[in-house]
Amino acid sequence: MGRRASSRPAPARVDPVAHAIVVDGVTETFRLYQERPSGLKERLYRFRRSTYTDFDALQDVSFTVGYGESIAVIGHNGSGKSTLLKLLARILPPDQGSVRTNGRVASLLELGAGFHGELSGRENIYLNGAILGMSRAQIDERFDAIVDFAGIRPLLDTAVRTYSSGLYVRLGFAIAVTVDPDILLVDEVLAVGDAEFQDRSLERMRRFRDDGKTIVLVSHDLAAVRDLCDRAIVLDRGRVAFDGPVSEGVELYRQRVATAHVPAGPRWSGSRRVAIEQVLLLGADGQPVAEAPPSTPLTLRVRLRASEFVEVCSLGMTVTRGDGTHLYELHTTWQGVAVGPLAVGQEATVDVRFSAHLLAGHYSIATSVTDVNGRETWAVVADAVRFAIEPAPGGAGLVDLAASTSVVEGPARRLGDPGFTGPIPLPRLQRRRDAAP
Amino acid sequence: MVVAPRHGVVLAPRAGSTGRVGRVNATNFEPSTGGLLGRGPLGKLGELWRARELLSQLVAKELKVRYKSSSLGFLWSMLTPALMTVVFTIVFTRVVPIRIPDFAAFFLAGYLLWQFLQNSCQGAIHSIVGNGDLVKKVYFPREVLPLSHVLAQLIHLLLALLVVSPYLIVTRGVDVLLYLPVTLLTVALLTVFVAGVAMWFAGVNVVFRDLQELFVVIFLVWFYATPVLYPLALVRAQLGADALLVRALALNPMTWFVEAFRTPLYGAVRETGAAADAGLALVTSSGPALPSATVLAVCLGWALLTFLGGYTVFLRRARTFAKEV
């Protein structure tokens, strides 16, 4: 509880015990020292050198999580995800606002954090269990389950410093999940270990979810996020940018990633020299479309307006699948085409004609205007248009490879329509794929 | 587990619930929001009690890790006091004589106590900073970290007493055994005192890292300001009971603990009344005896005061350990 938390009135709009987690107006401030004044000399001089800046890792964050809900917290590095989890785990008290959790909280923030290398696996199980709040009797009861889950039985009496890092993490996970919490906090720990272990830990988390436990998951593994969670909270520089269904949250985050720049990509330039006025996706008939069959010719029409004089610029588009998978990117300059010069207020319209060789799914196009070298971004619209590709027979997967089949030797049969003479369509696998986890 | 009202485990029925949410055998640590004794069942002390399993595991770790790969094991921890006793006995019986019967027994009876304090604090001062990973990643009552060092050292002290007791019995008489309950009472009071000092060092060192550099100096001065090497009665005999130095020594809580601890193990040291320049012994000692009620009362006072003070400072610091470690 924050210093100021106790004086704050309880939130009137939410009944505090009706939710597993109630986060109300939380701000968490870190003091970033240029040179940490933790020594004597610095203390003596501190009155004249205040070499720190306050940084709000979280700003006025509020949300509630219902019992049995599983939510994902996603966002860029430094967006405050881990700080939020630490607040929920009570490792940090909020500087402002309040955090309330109803139920036992177990946090998988770092696996094996309390291990001591000199102690054996057996001893560490007891030590780590005790750190997580289990009594000796409870650990005794779950000891075999832990050992089997981690698969360390032959190494039980060996010092853990000799364990491989994968083994170390497995043991940490095995102990952490036996705490049997009501609320499970998970921070990126699924990213470790081999594929088999990841599967098992995901499976374990699913079981938690199906048992009606509340899960808060911080992860960059968007597939796991979509798999495990119903709801996503997207954090952006310490604020809640989105709170809603997981698919939308993941999509939003993906677009933020696509537009908010990996270091190698174009840098955001403060001056918005160009404005993207309108983005349309047109079908073959020139009418805007939201849904199209696979491999239809489509046109992306972008209207720009220069806010200041632009000598030359390039229009870019990025096509992503709903889950954020980057499918295609194109800048007009790559094809030797650029826009400009544009006088202030002058408009230009660019058409990008393409065939969406895609199969059924939801897709999104982001557009941007950059300088011709792609170093500076002058305008960007994430999620400028969304479109869906209709399910159609003829193939399954992501990309429409426009395959045709024929039996070149041996007897062949046409299925279905006896009058059909074209290539025989493959049976639709879509249903099977949808059923798969 | 008894549940603090603000972070209670809630018995909330819920559609599709397996009924497990409502279970009240919660094992995870629930931070108390109040002070030492405020809010919740006994506040922080209640939380500490619920963490006793963790505390015992940490103490076991402390002891195991220390002796795991050494062949002499516990005997190592006896080596320092043994060598110190030899050195100081030679110096203070041959070179600069302090005329007191059985100097080695006299010294040991104080030095073991001193070692308990110093080693506890030395372990505790690094306990938060050194376990940064843990502190940043898992919630548990942070005070178990310094306290585990204190308890591990307590075990050392008790074992060491066991080892030296034959020597004390031989030199000072079987009364040592008779007064064993008083010795243990003194040790208990001292443990409370040391816990307070250790938590203060652990908590303050997180924000004031110079403390670990100052540590050696602080404890060196403190050591000589405590009548471990010399009997308090000798100072009184030489300077007079009202001398500034004698009064200053009385302000040092360790003076009282050493006196209280030494009396049942070694005996009371008192002035002989001989003149300083007569070449006679200024002090003499009786056999093991009961420490006076005053001494024990002062020890109790210091123990409670230091524990509450140290714990309060520690808890105030502990709020932001995860940010500062």
C-alpha cells in the first residue's frame, strides 16, 4: 500500500472483493540517478547537486481483473509491464493509488531466484518452497510432483551449480507452480527452456486457467498470449493504451511494434511534414472492400497532403496478419517511384496495386510516408485499413500459392461434380486447422 | 493462516469456481500493511511468525553452505576465538599484564558474545544487497534475511559455549553449570539486541553503501569500547567510579551484556581496593555468580529498545528495497 494509499478513499465504482485484482490509479515513480548518491561523499554534496530525474514507470494505471480471468499485459520493453507485475506481487508498494489482490498470489517472475548453488537439488526445493511461502509439510507432500515435473530425480543430491541452465529453470518452474495460487503472475518465464519444456509449462498454465485461477501473463510471445488469455492490457510508456479482447490487444501491439520502430528501421521524425489524409482498399471494381476472396487484385489508395514543402518522399505499406505476423512490406522507392515535389498543402494520391495471395484470415495494412532513404518517417497510420480474406476451397494455410494439381500417371478421379474438368481442388483443411490448439 | 483484513483471502463464490479460490490455508506471505504491531494480527510480527519456515530454511542454508565443502566443518568457527584467546592471553598476561585470574577464561566469556554480535552484523549487512535478485523478484518478509544470519550465529554461539564449557568448568568451577539458565537468558536477551542491530545495518546499507566500508572501523572502536579485553572493574579502580570514561562505557549496551554474560560463566570482577601504584592486583574475581537484577533489567531494556528501533528503521527502508537494491 502506498503511503498515500491509506488516505485515499476506496474506489466507489468497484466492489473490492468482487474482483481478483483491483488496481486503482497507480503511479510508480523511479528515481534515476546520474551517479547514485549512496556514498558518504555524495551525501555531503547532495544539497547542491541533485543529479536525478524522476521517471514514472506507471502513470495512473487502473483496471480490475475478475476471478478466473486470464489477462495478458503486453507492451514494449520499458512500458512498465514488469513494474506492474511487481506491484501485483507486492514486491513494490505503489507510490500513489492502491493495489488489491484477493487470494494467494504466486509470482513466476524469475525462476530459481532463490537457489543456492552449493546446495543440492533436494535442499533447494525446500529452500525455494519456503521462499514462496510453503511449509515443510506442504513441500513434502508435493516433493515427488516437483521432482518429476522438473525431471531431476537422478540429480537430486547434486549441487545445483552443476545443473544446466535449462534444468535450473525447470526446477524453478516446477517449484513455483506447486504453490497452488489463486492468482498466478507470470513474467516472460515461458521464453526459457527447450521447446518440450515450454509446451509443458504452457500446458500447466492452461490447467491453471481451466481450474478457474486468475492469471496475469507478461509476455512477448504473442502466440502464447492469444492461446492463454482472454483479455489483454497494452501498456505504452506507463499508461494503459488498450484494455480489451486479446485479439484486438495483440493486433494493436503488433502495429505499435511495426510503426514504433525497431532501431534499424526509420526513425520517427518530430516534424510531421506529410499528413496521410485517406487510405482506401479498393477491389477490382474500384469500390472499397473489406473482404475479398484469395488472390484478388486489390488497390491500396493513399491520399497525402504536404504540411510543408517536400522535395521527395516515399510511400510505404506493411501488411500484417491479425496476430501481427509481418507479411509484406513495400516502399514505392523500392520500385523506383517517389512522390514529390509537393508544395505546402498540395495533395497526392498513390495507388499500390497488388494481389493478396493470402488465405482466410484477418489482415491489416499500415501506411507510412518516409524520406527516400527510409531514415525518417514523416507520417504513419497504423492499422490504416483492415481486410479479411474469405475462406475458399483450394488450399489451407497462410499464403495462397495458387496451386493446381493433376494426376500425370495412373488413373484419376474427379470428385463431386462429374462435369468438372479443371484442376481438382484440395479438400479444405481449414476446419482441421481451426480445431487445432 | 490468519488473514489480514486488507489483503484477505476472499471466500467469494463464483460461477464455475472449483471452490479452491476460497481456501483459507493460504501459504503465501501477505504483507502486513500496518506497523510492527499495528493492523492485522500483530502486524509485522505476525507476518514474521508465519515466515518461520522460511527463516529456519535460511538458517539451515547458512550453516550448510558454510561447512559444506570444508573438512573441519564447525571447528573452523572455533579457530578464530581460539587463536584470539591465545594471542590476547599472551599479550595481557606476559607483555602488558592485566592481573586477573584465568585471563583466557575471562576473555573467552566475553569474546564469544562479541563474535556473535560482529558476525551477525557482518552477515546481515550484505544480506539484502547480496540477495538483490531474490528481493526484486519474490515477496517475502525481508527481515528474514538479516535474521537468518543472527540465528545462524546464535547456533554457533551455543555450540561454541558447549565446546568451551569443559575449560570453564575446570578453571572456574562447576557453578558454571548451576547458572546455565541465567547464561541462556542472557543469550536470549542478547539475541533480541543483536537482531535489532543487524536489521539496522541491513536496512541502512541498502541506501547508504558506505556503511559496509565503515563497518570495520565501527566494530573495531566498538570492540575496544566494550569491556571484553579488560574488566570494567579495572577501569573503575583506576579512574574512579565517576570518571567520564566509566560513564561512557555504561552507555554502551554491549558493556551490560558482556557483564551479564560473563558473571555466570566466569564470575564477578570487583575492585580489591589496593592503591594503583602498590603493584598489587587492582581487581579480583569471585567464582561464577548470578548477575544482578539491575544488569539484567538494563539488558532487557536495551534489547527491546534496539530491536524495535532497528526493526522500525528496517521496515521503513524495506518498502523500497526492490527499487534500490
